[in-house]
Amino acid sequence: MALCPEVDIASQGKSTEEAIANLREALELYFEDEDIEKPTQTEAPIVTIVRVRINGPAGNLRTSSD
């Protein structure tokens, strides 16, 4: 999945490259609209992976090597 959080647009693809190409196309179409408010420059978002331990039946869905 590829996401542009500044304008809340996301896209998907079978590969990372395809997801980014699809997002680029979606953004081009979005910004073709003259009435769209263009985003102002913002700080880059922080993107990270967070692992949490889940107790109960759902805890067996995914294992961790921690």
C-alpha cells in the first residue's frame, strides 16, 4: 500500500513499485481539480513498526521472534 497523508490518498499494487505508480496516478488526477486546496509544506511523518503482545485466542495468529 502507498499513502500520501497530506491529502489522505492511498493506493495499492501487487508490488511496491506498482503501488507507488498507482499512487502517483491517483495524485495527478486529484490535483487536476482546480478547486482542490493544495497542501502546505509539512514536516515528514514518522513511520515505524510497533509490536504488541496479544493475549487470548488472537495471540496465536502471529508469532514473534522476540
